[in-house]
Amino acid sequence: MAITDSSVIGVIDLQGGVAEHLNHLKEIGIAARAIKCAAELDGLSGLIIPGGESTCMSRLMRSFGLDCAIRRAYDNGLKIWGTCAGAILLARENTSGLPPFFGFIDMVVDRNAFGSQLDSFSCNATIPAVVEQDSIPLTFIRAPKIVHVGKGVRVLLKINDDYIAAAESDQILVTVFHPELTASLAFHRYFASKCNLPQASYIEEDKIVDLNWTPKSWMRFSSHV
């Protein structure tokens, strides 16, 4: 399957924060579409695997035939961003000893490392590789921790010298937090640039935060939920 320069980013639409990712991509002027079946992967410049529940998502991907199609697309150069559960699915190893799902990025994750849903939290961090000066809000929901990265993986954010919260390889971006659940557009801009989208270089320099964002902004995409 050839990957063409269509300037479209897809979001896997089986579970998790699909509409929120679509909302952020729209705000930075990037064409996006929800992906439910293998055929819809054709022509994408990038793909987002959203947060959710990694075991459930992996089963749904197999049921919809997306797992094999995503592997083929990755082999053909597709850039992929996994948030939270998406990051778990992309990791080469996890501390539970379960076999990897995709294994596209050389890192080890500790699933549910922060505990239960009640242990979710928000904080801010400066991530120079993503945006030079501004502090970025981070939302962690029953998040994993990246406890080790291998050769060819760059650490974007490390917190308290205890764990890695964001990392990337040439083809993969992973965040254990949820940028789509904040007003910050920085990570979506960063991924668009990673996908070499032509319009990414024309996005206004000050379009780092969606000033009109509310926790219900995603409702404009309610037909996709």
C-alpha cells in the first residue's frame, strides 16, 4: 500500500479520544478523518492511535482488520502517534511480560503505573523540542510510564528522573498523557510537522493554544462518536 502526500492525518476510531484529536487537528488547519477500517488508511500522511483501554483496543483492531493494515502502512513509511493506550500498543516491551502488539518503537512501558482512574492528574511542563518557550498542560488518565528507551529513541520529556512521559523515533511519537484533552495545540502541530505536511509550515506561529477550547469542544464532531 503506497503512502501518498495527501496531507491527511487519520485517527483510529474504535475507542478513546477520537473526536478530541479531530478537533485539535481542525484547529491547526490539518485535514483529518476518523479511521474504522483498513481501506481508510490509504493515502494518509500520519495516524493517531488515541487513548482508551489497550487490551480492548487491540482486540477491536484485530476484529476490524486494522492491525495488519497498520503494520503494512508503517512498513511503507507512515508516521504514527500513540497517546496513552496508543503508546502501550506501539511499545516493543511492557513490564507485565505480555507480548508486544505492534512493537514499532524500542521502549519498555509499565501499564497503569499511576494506579486507578482516581489517580489521574494534571500538571505543566516545558518541552523545548515541541515548543521552545511555552509551558504545556499535561493530562494523565490511568497513565502508563515509559521506564526505558533503546537505541534510536529520543526522550522528549522526563519527569522527576523517575519516568519518561514522551519520546519519539524517526517514525513514531508516543505520549503517556493526553494533549487532546487540553487547550494546547502544540503536540498536534509537532506531529503534523513530523508527518512533513505542507501546510504545517504555514500554521500561524501563535496558534499554540485554542483560546476558544472548552472540555466540550469535541461535541462539534459528535457524529464520529
